[in-house]
Amino acid sequence: MSAIFFYDANLAYHGERPHQDDLARWQESGTLADCNTLINALNSASAGSCVIATHGAYFPYEAWPALLNFLQNGGNLLSMGNMPFSAPTTLFRDLNIHEMLAVDSSAAISIEAGEQYPLLSKQTHLFAPQDASCGLVLMPTKHKDCPKESSSNGPMDARIYPLITAQDASGRAIAAPVVLIENHRGAFAGSRWLFVNVNATALFWEQGGSDALINWAKFCARGVTEIWIKSDFACYYPSEVPTFNLQIEALRSNAACQWQFDITIMQAGKMLIKETLALNTTAHGPVFHRSTPPMVIQSGYYAIHCRAVSAFGEVRELQQGFWGRDHRLLEEGQPLCAGRDYFTRGGKPVPIVGMTYMASDVHRKFLQLPNPAVWDRDMAEFARMGINYIRTGIWTAWRQVMFADGHAQEAALRAIDAFLHCAKRHNLETCFTFFTFTPETWEGQNPYLDPRAIAAQKRFISAIVSRHKDSSHVHWDLINEPSMFNPEQIFLGPRSVQDPIEIAAFRTWLQQQDADIASWQQRWNRSPADLPDWNAVLPPLHQDVGHNPTEILPKQHGIWLDYSLFSQDMLNRWIADLSATLRAIAPQRLITVGQDEALGMQRPSPMFFAEAVDYTNVHSWWLNDDLAWDTIFSKTPNKPSLVQETGIMHIESPNGRSKRSETELAHMLERKYAYAFINGGAGAVQWLWNINYHMDNINESHIGACRADGTRKPETMVSEDFGSFFKAVAPIMQGRKLEDVAVIYPFSNDYGNRRFALEATQRLVRVMQYELKVPVRAISEYHLADLDHAPAKLIIIPSPHTLSQAARDWIGLCKTPILLTGPCDLDAYWQPCQALMSESDTRNLQREESIHIGSHKYRASFGGDKIAKLSKGNTLGSLQTTGNIMWCPLPLEMNDRTEPLLALYQTAMDWAGLSSPLNWLSGEQPGVFAQKLSFELGALWILVNESGQTEAISFEDKASGIIYSLTIASERAVLFATDKEGKVTARLRKHKVNQQSGTS
């Protein structure tokens, strides 16, 4: 080995510096270089050398290019010190490390050596459990496996392994102070990097740290040898004979040597097979060994352990496994069912605390490179944490599962079988997703409308479902976050493919509503010369529609509403078509569609496709200021709504560094989980267990409960805390009392070309649920019959401006008190129509308006471009009440001031005979969300502190007369349950809640 020890007495250094005798030993073992000699040492080093950088964060800026060249041409790296290569700037990013975040290891009590690479098994004494360290956010992948797929994985150019972990009192690995990065492909292929991400202490040097660095440098200098053990199939049928493959490759010539392998296969604690063999690696590519052990498969799980030892003494411990298909295991138990609000199994409520999971080793390649041993280990941990739901599926590479239409790959199908066996072994309900964003078309044109594409999609899903038609723990998600229709323009709202099938479908859809082209000319404000006949009707392109008050060229307008509604109907038709295929195979299993925060983005909304699925979803990612709104406006009246994906997108400061700490991320996730259960929400599923650093995507490199090195971020405790809490609370979650106030979501506004329903309803939620502490429920403008079956006591229609004729007719027949704001004489196409109120006289809005509410006059301000977008219903400046309608002519939800909206809603509630269920006694009012969910057997209380300081709050429950007092930290949530008399029976994290009888 040729070693370069970089140390400079004049360069900044955190921690205890090495002693003179340490420097002397380094000089005996290699070259001791300082800032003046480092570049020359790097440039003259031979292949297979290792540089030992001892200054942690600090490295001479001018020597950095020489180090990169060294690593790309046969060199290896050992770094000592926390936050490596972060000064004078973020040098580490050139090493495919996007970020490094401080790790809180204050709860650690022990140090354990890594399992797969036990290199430090005899040197754990060099480190203390609570040493300050960091987590590396890797981003080695710079390409996509499937370039046209937004969700594609990329090449696994590097892998990271913990060499030691700091563990807490429960044995959770919460930090990895020492990690190994093995570069398998790319510019650094074959280079081995060992990061000691702690600052050296006196104890480190006194206990032999100097010699340890020399030995670790020798280990790094050998470079990377890649080893895989893989079974031909991840699942076999009873009476079949298994075969496994051993694959080994020295990625640099100096790593070539002989390796000895000791392989055992065990089932239920009994050793079945033991095999020993030796393989010689060379500089000429991988070496393979196939083995067919003398055994016949029976039902159950088989564990493979492989211990590999090289001629240099390097040790690897590899785990693999496979299943013997176990029909009895898969079929036992009762399937999950969906009620109005919650899931049930065997008639008992099942509040969901879930986790998205593919695999913690190869991520989205888990069907191509299955490892049931990894799945089984992780799922056992999920079960221990109280997680009861796994979301998984195929996010990419559908053609690798079914390359030829109708001919699915058996190995991929058996990987799915094995995955589902592992989940059932640990009693984990599994939602399996087939497609993402837009479904694979195979040789079709339009992903949702082409009969050829749909027929291929049915063959694809049938190949999977037919193997699990009787598996009691699995149900199906047709597509993740659907966008209509163009695969190249996802997340943007309806975007046309402009293929003949879509054109014909759009025309047919319009004609089914009204076959007279003249009606559409009037609705869309088109002349007979401009739109002479049906052959002139085409799906609109977004750029040809006037979405802004000011446009340079003449554009279309009203057609956009109909195209948006058409896209909703076509998704429903697609869901129904594929669901019929699923139900023909597995009639008693749930079917859903996972959708993100599409409401307000003109993309498929749960309010429309709820009728076609068994439950709906929302993925709460971006709207962190409107998490309550997320849950409320994805919940439909008759189906459960699940926050099926939630996590925290990576955000950066202006200098490109991460803006949030790991602790802040955990606190935000806790708030997201809390909001997932408000207003009848069915639960929360985190995205994702393990960070996926095998994607060319910064977000995916940051998002996950576990770091790239496999240790747990603080946010893992959110699932564990909520899992424990809701296991205790579940029995009372039956017979939830509905909210008295219903809010109509104005889709005619939202799906048109001048929309602001999103902002209006979000302002409403802020005032009603935070300021007034009055819960609301959501109703679609196009599904108002739901209110006939479950009437409200007050209905609010916030600043719609436009309403469909069906909605107008329903309002005319409704007897429930209705609060309507803004103009009331515009139809769905913004054309004048018969007004809902006789005082209507729609005019342009001014920036400063006023409104009399009760005996007070309130200012209302409409800043920005609102005077260009909005109108007012008349100039009277006061509320008008006729029959069951209270009308505020100003679109008050769109104004910039809270006071008038607060007064309006309070007045409307007084008029309807309603009040808040709480008497708020002390604590920040608008900054703290508080809600009581009332059940037949008790109540669930959810509080979230969005203020910047800890709040001591107290409030009285009007129903029971009990006063509750508690302290809630900034950014945190408190949940507790009470019985019918108001006595506290369960608390999240056993948070202290005081109670006493009130005066009511």
C-alpha cells in the first residue's frame, strides 16, 4: 500500500490533534504531507494508493482538483473528522455527497459494529456513543434507467454501509459515525472511501487510533470488490428445487485475490444446507458460481447466510432469502374493509399508521434484484413499531416486468409473491400500486383512452392479481398521482395528447351532454364561423387558452372547464374499466387511486373519482401551510380518505445548503401525521422508510425515515409514537359525529380558466378551524346530493363567482342556511345568468372596499392582481339575507384581512344557531389548531402548535364541561383520547394533560 497522510499543524483542526509519535508512525507507513507538499504527493501517487485526510471539514482549496483526479484514477480515501470537506466551501459535493446534516445522538448509549462489513468489530472502543457526527446525503446517480420515465431509478453507482452505529436504549441505530462508500460505477468506479465522521478525541489517540487509521487505510487501498448472492427466484412453489447464484467482481486489479465462501440455508431455525467454496477474482470481469442445493422446497421462509473472507482477511456478511409459497399463510385472516370514515377488519376500526416501502438496499429495483432477507428484517421492525400498512408497487420499468404485451416475467412476479409473503408474515396490510403518473401504454397511443393500451394494462395487472386473489392482506392501487393525458406533461393539469382517440372521445363526451353545436358556441363564446361544426372541436392546448386577465393574443376560454371535466370523467371510466378486471379476479379486495395535492391544480380530484374507488387519498407534500385543508378537501362524504404519502420535501437556503435540520423535519412530519386524522381522516403513510439515493433527484436523496447509511432519522419516532397511540385508541373510533358546517368546493371556478377556489377555501379553513375552532367538511359542487343524505346545519359557498346550473338549481331547493360570498349572477362559463339574490348588480372590485357586518364596518383589502380577477356582487356594502341565504356581495375570502372574514363567519354561525364546541380559555388562538372528534364511545382530541413558541393552553369542552390544560411546544402536536365522560384514556407520547370540571 502507498499511503498519503495529510496533516498540517497550521491548518484549522477540530478535536484533539495527533501527537508526534502518531505522526512518526504515519511517516513510517507512507508519506506525510502538509499543505505545501500535498498536491505533489497526490499527483505522483500510484494506483491503489490511499489518502488519509485528517482535518475533517478542512482541506486546502488549491489541492482539491488533485484529490479528485487521484480518486478517479485508482486512488482511495480515508477521512477523519466531522463534516468532511465542508470548508472553505462545499467541496464534498464533487464526491457525490449532496449534503451533510448534523445528527443528534444524545440518546445513544452504545456503539455497535456494522453487520455487513464488520471491519471495526474490535475497535468500537475508540468511539463514544454520543460523539457529534453527521449524516451524509448521497447523490451518486446522474442518469435514469428509463430516460422517459419521471419516476425512474438510476444506476447504483455507489453504496454506503455503516461500519459502526450509535444505538439508543431500545437498540435503534440512530447514528453511523463511521461509514464506508463503495463506488461500483461511474467516474470513481472501484474507489473505496471510509469516512470517520467524528472529531478525534484524546481517547481516540490514546487507545490506538493512529494504528487504526493505518489499518483502515490498508483496507481502503485494496479498492472495491462487489459481491452478490441471488436466488433464481424469490419465491418457489412446493416441490421445486432452488438455485442460487454467487457473483463477485474485483473492480480494480489490485483487489483481485481468492475469496472463500461459507454458505448456509436455514428454515425455522434448522440448518438445511452448508456449502463452502473458493473463487478467484481477476482483473477481467465478474466471476459466477451457480449452485443447486440438494433440497426440495416446502412452504415457508428460507434464510441464506453467506460469509465471505478474502485472502487479505477482509470479511463480508451477506444475507439473502427466498420463500416456499405458503397458501395457508397468505389466505388466513380477514381482508381490510372501508367504511364511511375508517377502515375496519373483522368489524373493528383500523386507523392507519403506514410506511411506503420497496427495499432498503436496491430501492425501486426490488423486483429485479429481490432480497427477501432485507424485506423480512425491515417488515419485522415495522410491526414492532406499530406500523400496520405498507404501500409498495411498481414506480418504473413496467416493460421490464412485462416486456411483451401479455407475457409478464416470471421472476418479477415471484419477487412480488415473496414480498407479499414477508408482509403477511408480519401482519402488514399491503397496498400494491400498478402504475404511476400515467399508465404504461405498451404499443398504444393514449394511456387512458386507447383500447390497445387499456387491454395491455389489464393483462399486466391480471398477471399480478391472479396470483393473490385469495391473499387476505393485499389490496390494489391502480395508479399513483395520475395526470391526464400526456405522459410528457405530468403534474400540470389536463394536457392533451391530440391523438385521434382523444379527439373522438372529447367530441362524444360533449355530444352526450348537448348534441347542438350552437349551445357550445354560446357557452364558449365562439362564433359559427370560428366553430362551424363538430369537426372543428378539438381538445384545447393549455397555451391556447386565456388563463390570465391579460393576454397578448386572442385565446379560447370556456372550453377549458369542459376539458377539465372531461378529463375527470375519462379517469373515472379508466378506473371503472380496470377495476372490473380486478374485481372479476379478486372481488372482495379494496381498490384505490393515490393522488397528491391535485385539488387546485386542475388534476384528477378525489371528489370526482371517489365513486369509482373504495377509498381516496391525498399526498401531503407541498402545502405545508395548509395541511388541515389537505385533509378536509380530500375527504369525501362516503369513503375513507387516507394521507397515503407524506414526508418533507427538501428545501434549500439561498446558498444551496439545507434549510431544515433533521429535528425540524421530524417536527413537521409529526404535524402532518396529526393533521392526517382530523375531520375523519383515516390515517397517514410516510414516504419513505429508506432514502433512495439511486435516483437523479435531489428530493429523493433527502426524503425518508432512515438515512442513506440505514440509521434512523428522528422522524422514525413519529411512526412509532403514532402506531402505539392509535393501537390504544382504535376501539373508540366508531360512529364519528359529522361536522355541522359544510363547505362547497366551487369546481366551476377551479376547473375554469380564471380560478381562485384554492385560495378561497384555504382562507376559510384558516379562519373557521384555527380562529373559531369550528370544524368543517367539504362537498363538491358537482356532488351536492351528498348533502341531502347527510345534511349540514350551515353551508358556506366561498367566493365562487361562477356556479354550474345544477348547483344553482340545488341551492334554489335547499332549506339549510347558506352563506354565499361574492357575485351570484354568473354561470359556469362566466356568462351573466339569473341571480341567486335580487340585490345582485355585479361590478368591478376596488382595492379597498368595506362591508357592514352587524353594527360594525370592516375594511376589506384586495391587493396584487385581485382587482383584475375578482368582482363584487353589488355596491351596497352590507349583508343581505333572503330566506335561507345570507349573502355577502364581497368575495371576502379573497381579501387580505382576517377581521372581516372572522366577523362574517361568526355572524353566519349565530344566524344558523351554531357555536364552537370549545370555550378557549388561554393560549395563542390562531396559532394553535384544536379539534375534538366525537365518537359514540368517546373522543379524539388533536392539537397542533404552529406558533413560534411553546404555548400553555386551556379550553373547555362544552359537551362534557371538562377543562383541559396542557403545554404544547412550538412545531409539535398533542393527541389524546377521552371516554364518554371526558376522562383522558390515552395520550400521544404520554404527554401530560390536566383535566378538571368546568362551569358549564
